[in-house]
Amino acid sequence: MADKKTRLDSEIARYVVKKNRMTKGLSLTDIDHRFPSSTASLIEKGEAVKDETFKLYLEALGITKKELKKEVGEVEEITTELRFKLKQVERMIDNGYIEIAKAELEKYQVEDFHPLAPHKYHLDGVIIQKDKSVETRKRYKRAEKVFFHAIQTCTQHNLNPDDNIIPTCYNRLAASRYFLNDLETAIDFINQGLEAYDETKDCSQLNNKYNLLANKMMYLWELSQYPQATSILYEVWPQRSKIDKNNNALLDFYKFRSIALRNQKNVQAALECCSEGIIIATNIRSDNRYLDLMIILGSIHLVEGDFTKALDRFMLVLNADGKREYPRRHIDAYTYLGILFNAKKDWLLATEYLEKAIITAQEIQDPFRLGKALITRGNVLLFQEQYTEALPYYREAESILESKNYKNRQLSALLKMIYCFDKMGTTDEFVQCLIKKYKLEDELSIKSEVEIYEVF
């Protein structure tokens, strides 16, 4: 007859025995001499061992099965309460009460092998990401270490959370890389999150694959990998009714579908899609997505030549965020206002708004938006046939975009430089730029960036 075996399937039970061992100051080697090597480690990882071996393990800890069962029940109650409290901290963070959430979270200290350790560390990381009192690069790099630690606790201690907290941590890692202008790595983290995602687990509205897919779509778009980005959009759009309306991922799909329709010159469909997204954003009070969609709405009116409505939408964005909570939206609005007034040949106002866009982009270190603002600023001078004066803006944009690997946007700057050199009759630099343009187009297999810089 085969020996009966015992397995600590419950993460709470594994936590209890390990905590008992560590509280008594016992290392694994201190108790391994009672049975085959590494058996204690296997027990604490949830591996099956003989009943007799498990009994010896408990004896080494000085507890009985009955005492273990009682302690597991007590810890289950404590863990249920802790889970509830962590949810309330998450809600505080979502509502913008970062300092209060931080103070509350500091009350709850857990060991790395605690079943809720990944959840606690995840919230630690989110608070660090959102702490605007710390310099941007420092807080995102600091947050990355915490998210990595949350993921590593699962591997090291054989934790298997009943939700998708690990994919959520990968999504947060991707967000850090995005704000650190490292989109390639951001996409790698998104892919790891999608690979780790488990459809069978409990998925809250802010903890599902649509957030991962929405961010992947955005990162691909900013890298000008439009076919891959639109592929995600077309895959998810028919499923949008499955996405909770309180989940910002839904609004991201509205944003990019509106942009795609605008770029296809399908103005009416773009207006309808964007307006529907604005209604949702207003209802759920998603301020940043509301501003995004309002900017896109203004850009659609700009493309169709309705400058009055376009101006109204862009000014509404600036007024709606009077405290500059979302500086990236200000950059976008300023840049579009520059494009609008450039089209109206109001060079003074165009310059004023574009200088604001450039300064703000420099302040928050956003090279992607800075590149567009510089190109558009050059256009104001180019439209006045001031080619020599326009060139420094295009040169600076091209250099910044090349250094950050925004190749399609770099190509837009190169095209403007080529035009200026041609008009100026500067043959050597004209040829050099043409060669660089050719190599870049060959590498990307594209002709130009899908973006608005000017309207006629």
C-alpha cells in the first residue's frame, strides 16, 4: 500500500508554518536533519510529502496538526480583513488621495512570503509612481524596483494569487518605461503581462487584459507601428461591451478609433466615435481621457476646416485643466493651436502657442511631443519662406527624435529639412539629408508619419 501524502495546498497554511519556523529562529538547515535534504523547503512550497515526514516537520516546529488548523483559521480571518483594507487603499489612490493612501498603507507590513505580499507591493509601487513631489525619472525608476519585487515574491515563494495582480504589475512596469521614453521595453513588459494573464482568475475592472492591450496599442502607435496598433484596435472594438465603462482602457479604444477614422478622412464617423467617448469620460469623470478626446475632437474639426469649432475645443481643454494637472494635454492643445493659427497666417499667435508647447515639453521631458512642437514651430517660419530661420527647429527636432528612436517622427523633420535645403540651394546638406531619409524609409518601409502638422 502506497504511503499517504500531505500537501499544504493553502497559501495561508504554507505562510503559517513558514512564519512559525522563522519566529522560532529556525533555518531550513536547522530542521532538515530530521528528514531527507530540502524536504522542509518542499513542504513550504506546497509539494506533497509523506504523512510521517510532515508530522516530523510539525514536531520540529513544536506544533500539532490541530494547532496548525486553528492558527490557519485565525490567519485566514486576518488576511480577509487585510485584503479588504488594501482594496480601500486602492480606492483612495484611484480618487487621487495619494498622501492619505500612503499613510494608510504604511500601517500594513507583510513578509515577502505572505499571500497578499504582491498586492501590497503593487500598491506601494503605484503610490510611488503617483507621488509628484518626487522628480519624474526618480519616482518611475523607484517604482519599477517595487513592481519587480512584487513579481519576484510569487516566483521565490511559490505564490499563486487568485487574481491577475502579476499582469497588472507588468502593466505598471510598462507605464514606467513609457514615461521614461523607453517604448520598446514598455512593449516587452506588456507582452510578458499578456503571457502571464489568466482568463480563469478573478479580474476586476482595473485588472484585466484590456488595459494591457490598450497600452500596447498606444505604445505601438507612438512608435509609428500603425498596422500592429490598428490590429489590436480592430480586434478589441467589437468586444468593447465587455469592458467596464469605468475602465479607462475603454476610452483609450475610443481615442484611437477616432484618430484612425480621422486619418482615413472619415470625418462624420470620427466625430460620432469621439463624441460618444466624451460622453463616457464625462459620466465616469475621467479627466485626462476627457481632455484627450476633446483634443482629438478639435483635431477632427481642424481637418475638416471648421476652425471656429476647433479653436473652441482646444481652448476648452486649456480652461478645463486650469491647474495644469495634465501638462501633456496642454502641449497637445498648444501645438494644435499653433497649427490652426499657422493655417490662418496669424504668425504671432501661432508662435505664441508653439513656444508654450516647446517650453512645457522641455519642462516635463517629453521628447515625442517636443519633436512635434519644434517641427510645427519651424513650419510657421517655413510658411513665410524664412527657410534659414526654420532650419534650427527642424534640426533640433530631428536630433531629439533620432536619439529617442521615434523614427517616423524623425522622418517628418528630415522631410522639412530637405525642403528648406532645396529652397536655399544648399546642395551638400540637401544630399546628406536625402541619403539619411532614404535609409530611414528603407528601414521602416514607410513613406511618412501619420500625423497632423499643418492644414490648408
